[in-house]
Amino acid sequence: METDFLPPHLRKYVVEQNYEKYTPIDQSVWRYVLRQLRSFLSKNAHESYVEGLGKTGISVERIPRIEEISSKLKEFGWRALPVSGFIPPAAFMELQSLGVLPIASDMRSIDHLLYTPAPDIVHEAAGHAPILIQPEFAEYLRQYAQIAKKAILSKEDLDMYEAIRELSDLKEMPGASATDIKAAEAKLDNVSKNISHVSEAAELGRMNWWTAEYGLIGTLDNPKIFGAGLLSSVGESKWCLSQKVRKLPLTIECIKQSYDITEPQPQLFVTPDFKNLVKVLNDMADQMAFRLGGLAGLNKAIQAQSVNTAELSSGIQISGQIIEAITDASKKVAYLRLQGPSQLSFNDKQIQGHDKSYHLHGFGTPVGYLKDYPQKDPSSLTRSEWADIGVELGRQARLEFASGVLVTGTVKNMTVLEGKTIILSMTDAKAEYQGRVLFDPAWGVYDMALGATVTSVFGGAADREAYGETEDFVAKRVPAPNYKPEELKLHSQYGRLRDLREKNIQGADLEKSLSDLLANHDKEFPQDWLLRLEALEISKARLSNSPLLAKLEKDLQALAGKDETTKNLIQDGIALSGNL
């Protein structure tokens, strides 16, 4: 599997699809869902959807191989790679920004046939991949991913991600105890209740939910489906177009609307066309810290309590947990403080000697103009201009900023990149502001990052690869199922039925094989309906006068009385059973 083109910190999310792990029941679930979706969505989805199924090589008959989807997607400027379950949102967005569609290779269980809280191959392959052939939507997704990479993610977002992943993995795990599931639900509920603010990442998550996942397109009165969450859910694809779901015009206001992943959505947003998605996205980006910069951007990072980056007008980037922005009398940023491992970068590349092990305990720097050069960014001063104010290697210097911050010390080094002095390093240094000591000589070498203003603040470290592992990029795996002997016997019976269909067995041989299979199934699995439904499909196509038809229809109608969900699944299946 080709992953060399990925940055090293993203390769860890890629897994082997391991096609042999899919059981015959998995294949039958895929087939049922895709038959239902194709039938309904051919009339109710955006016109690109059914066309996209064919162009991305997604078959109704069997779970697709992700490498085959990827080879098809390359024609549209994308590729696909298998991942395991939920991956961190920051990693998901960075992969998409590189033109990679991450596809969760896991398969939903029969118990979650209509909808699964966990990402699976139905959602990712049959939901996301086909619509990527639409060029305007694909461009929106790329732009979205680029902007989402800059979003500030809070520690609360990370807690929410962990809680959601834990619950979704448990719900899809065969044999998971009700006690464990209940505890995970309680944990998610507790995390949700303790969210103190909505971060940029959470707002962008909402925009993604109401567009790429649950988006409608067209008019409010007669919209079509394009969101992957709807395109991969038999139940919600039908529910969403009913009068029970409010339809609202898609605007920037969608980021104020939260959602519950465990419930059908009471309202959805409709975009008139795909171009409008980019407009709404840019409306959102204009409110984000990476475009705002300044005190407003820094305050978002401080509130997040996570690793973020402040970029100064010189181009130097300061990464770590930003904890304070001291302002002067005019409310302009005068001094910036970070705690814990910090990194200095330029053009997204770590500056040699300024990694997080060197700046292990934090970082602080003045921001602003010098009193001696009130109109000139300090990074753009020439050597002679520095010398005029006493800043030369080995000399004692006194720097007073327009804000009132005062720095004294002996000049040890001046780091110049692309003609700009971006770092001034001093020994025996002291920094103070209005009587407050910001740096003490006993703390070692004082490295000042030079820049007149904070032009941008964005999520994560500037050089993620050099910075190393952060909480928002942890890779986990969905546990492999451990099947009981009875479950393996059920898999075997589904496998025998698939052989009869795929080998095109006909006539008396088919009737006898089906009769024997159903006799065992009636005795061992009286409550299973999907195998009987597939047997009915084959019988209708190949055994028009067989008594098996009447028996199967009677058995299925009896099972349909079990509950409303099962009834609808069976009746929908019977409605398509004449179309093999």
C-alpha cells in the first residue's frame, strides 16, 4: 500500500483492509443496504451519486476493495486509504487536504443495518466516495480541509472525541456488555454537559455535519441528498425528505446548530448549489483566528488549552500552549507567554536549535515596535540600524518597546532568515513590564521572537512532524471481533447461500440445496431474517413454481411482527426481492 507520499505523522493511521476479515454476513449486510440505497437514491439523491457509484467501482453485490476505489478516484484527483474507525478530526482533515479520502474499513453489524454511530465502509465508500466525482463539491471539500487544518481545537474537543470513539467502538463490538455500553454513554453525556465553549474546530465540525455529512441541495420544497451520512443510511435518507424534518437555507448560521449523532436530525440545511458551500465556508474562515490574528486570535488559543501557533509579522511561528497575551494601554499585544514544550518555526519548518526540548518549559517574547523605530517592524532592521541602538554581538543592549516592555542583556546571537532578523538571543537578560518581571537572568538564555504584530493564530504546531506526538493525533484501532462457535455456524450458512447465488446454481439442485439449508436455519436460527430474504430473492429469480416461495414469504411475514424496525426492513427487502 502506497503511503510514502504522506507525512510520517499521518502514516500511522493507515491500516490493511484485510479483505478476508469480512464474514458472509458482512457481505449480506452490505448487499442489503446498497440495494435499498440505490433504489431510493436513484430518484432522491443529487444526480452525481448513482453516476459516482459506477465511476468509483462500488458494486452492490460485495464490499469493495479500497485499493480499487482509490485507483478509480485518481481520475478525479483523489485517492482512498483504509483507516480503523474514528480517527482524530485533525488527522482526518489533514488527509483530506492532501486529496486522500480516509475510509474506515470496518463493517457495520446487522444490528445497526440502518445506521451505525461508528464510521464504516458503507458510510465512507458508498457515502463519501461517489459524490467526489462532482468537481465543485470536491473543490469545496479540499478548501474545507485546508481551512479546518488551521482551526483551533480545544482540550474539551479531544475529550469529546475520545468519548464518542469509545462508545461507537463498543456499540459495534460483538459481545460488548450492556454495562460497558451504559458506562460509555454516561461518560459521553458527562463530557457533553461540561463543554464550556464552542471551539473553532467544533464550529467547523458542525459545518461539515450540515454539508458533507447531512447536506441537502436544491430548493427548500424539493431538495436532493448529497451528504454522506444520508447517502449511507437507509432510514435517514427516507426520513430526511419527509415533512417531519425542517428545511433551512444554508448560511453561516449553521455553525450555531449543534447535533446529536445518536438521533435523527430534526432539521437540515439546504444549499442552492455547490458553489454556495464555498461562500459559507469563507464566511466562517473570516471569523477564525488564523485570519483574525491579534488579541482576538490569541484569546481563542488561550481558551482552548491546547497546542497552537502564533505567527508574527516577521513570519516567525511560535508553537505550544499559549497561556497569556499581555496588552498595553491601547489594548495591543505587548507580550506573549507559552507554557510547556514550545517550538519556533519559519515557513512551517522548525528553526534549528529551537525545538521543544530546548524550549521545554515554555517561551515568552515581546511583540511590537521599538521606541527607536516606531514605524518599522523590528525584524526588518538592518545591521547598521541595530548597531545604532546598541544591538551588536557581545555588547550590552537596552531595548525599550513602544508598549513599555523593557529588555536588557548581552547580545549572544541574531538569527536571520530571508533577510529578516527573527530571533534575538541574549544572556544575563531581563524583561519586565510595569514592574512585572517577565524574564529573569537566572533562567538562562533569553530568545526573543521579533515581530511587530500577531498576524495569525492557528491550531496545532507549525511543524507538526518535528514537534512530535500531540493529543489530537493519537492513533487507535477498532478491536477485532472474537466470534463464538454459534456465530461462526451462522456465518457458514450465509456463505453457503452466497455460493448458490454466485455459482448460478439452477433447477432441482438449487431447490434441494436451499431446502436443506433452510431446514438447518429454521432449527438453529429461527429469528434471523436476512438469510431468508436472500433465499426469497434467489427463489423468485430461479424457482418460480417452488413451494419454497410460499414458505419463505410466510416465515418473513411472521418475523416482521417482531417489532416495527424489523417489519420495515423485511418489507423493504421483499419489495426489491424480485430484482436480483
